[in-house]
Amino acid sequence: MKLKVRVVHYREDSWYADIDDADDRQPDDPYWYADGCRTQAEAIRLACAQLAVLDQAVAAGTRLNRISALLSAA
């Protein structure tokens, strides 16, 4: 599985980061996201930390769930 990190500056004071499948052309249902980061560095740091968590999960044989699956299970 190839994952990608996307970081977007969407307001004067906010950054958004998400992790999605590199082959997914529709970035509307990522595996993880962080909204409202105050800096680009914070968004990148959070995404890299989560990417390491997801990497460990995949290496252990865990199937990743998208945000929509996690929300529907709650």
C-alpha cells in the first residue's frame, strides 16, 4: 500500500493535513486527517507521526480503515 500525505493552507491561520492512498484520485475519505493546525510545521509533524503509526499497523497485517468507516462504527 502506498500512502501519501497532503498538507493544505486553507485559511490565514489554519493548516489541514491528511493521509490517503496514493492511488485515490478522490481525497474525500482519507485514512486520517488533522484540521486546524496553526502552522505548516505542526501539520507536517502530526502527519508524519501518524504515518509512522499507520506503517506499523500495515506491517503487523492490520487493514486500514478510512474515516467514514470509523465514523459509521461509532
